[in-house]
Amino acid sequence: MIRPSGCIFLGTPVHWAEEKNISLKKYLGNFRIPSLFIQNSRDPACSSKHLRELLNKNEIEYCFYEFNAESHDYDNVDKIIDLVKVFIKGREN
């Protein structure tokens, strides 16, 4: 059985899930894996503010990084790699 010690989410599409009647609130209610969420501030799939509000309503251990951008494009690959490395290194301790 796979038992991850951490998860990384990039551009979480909350609005898409809501349109498909996928309850992220229900899913996140049982989610207990430390996670890194990387989100654009004005991502049309879900703003960083809306995602933080959703995460804060649940007792989730998470790190959050916000890019100041208004698209669902995550093309700052070098910065994303650095964020992931820091998160993984923190999980190893």
C-alpha cells in the first residue's frame, strides 16, 4: 500500500471540482497528509484567497506559496522546483 508522507498540489482547480459536483470540502475533511499548495493569486480555476479559505476550514497541515499571477499557467518552473525541494527536505527531517 502506498503511504505518502507529503503531497504537492499545483494550481488546485477548485471551481472545476465544484462544477463536477466533487466535494473538496468532504475530501479535505479526511485529508491528513502534510501538503504544499502552490497557487496563482488570481487563477481562474481558484484564487489563492479562496483556496486558503477552503484549507483553513479544515484541519490540514499545509505550506502555501502564492504566485502573483492571473492565469492557470504555472511556467515559473525553476521557482516551483525550488519550492518542492524545500518542502521535501522539510519532510525528511
